[in-house]
Amino acid sequence: QVLVVESGGGLVQAGGSLRLSCAASGTTFATNVMGWYRQAPGKQRELVATKTSDGTTMYADSVKDRFTIAKDNAKNTVFLQMNSLKPEDTAVYYCYAQFDLLVNDEFVDAWGQGTLVTVSS
């Protein structure tokens, strides 16, 4: 079965850093896209950053100067280095993986269960 697991969340003071890790497993298919989304209390889930297998990177405006995404295509892993963290970054962060596998004309994708990032002021 396909499994996406993220880790690395925790409690950090404003201005500090955290590094999130995510691994997709359970399939021999490569990932086309891996990335990170987050959901803060009382808010909708939003895209944070994504990276494709050919290196295309996208960041939300709110994090683009502070966060860095990296993807290891061979291992189907993705990382999010978060620097200069702000209280507004507090959220559950979810890993996303889209696989190079079409089923009914749609790419198979999967989500992790989330890791909590709490940034204190």
C-alpha cells in the first residue's frame, strides 16, 4: 500500500528553524510532485511549497523568502527547511505526493497524516 509519512514538527520560538521530512513508500512508481501544505486552526488548508521531479519549485508568497523545499527523486522523499519562523506559521503541516501512475486518467496521489509545527512568540 502507498504510505506517506512526515516528521520533524515541534515547538520552536519565533525566529527559529525546523526541518520537516517526508517519505513516500509502498510503490515502485516515481513521484511527479511532492510538497507541503498546512492548515492552521480555524483556517483552510493552504499550499506551502511543491517541487516536481524535474526541479520546478513553487512557494507560497508568505514563505518564499524563509522556507526551502528539496526533493530526492530516487528515494521519493521531500524536505522543508523552515527558517525565521513566525507565530503565523503555526499549523499542522501535511506532506503531499503525486505518483507517476495514471488511473482513470488521473494521477494517483496521497497525503500524510500531518506533523504539528508550533511557533511561540
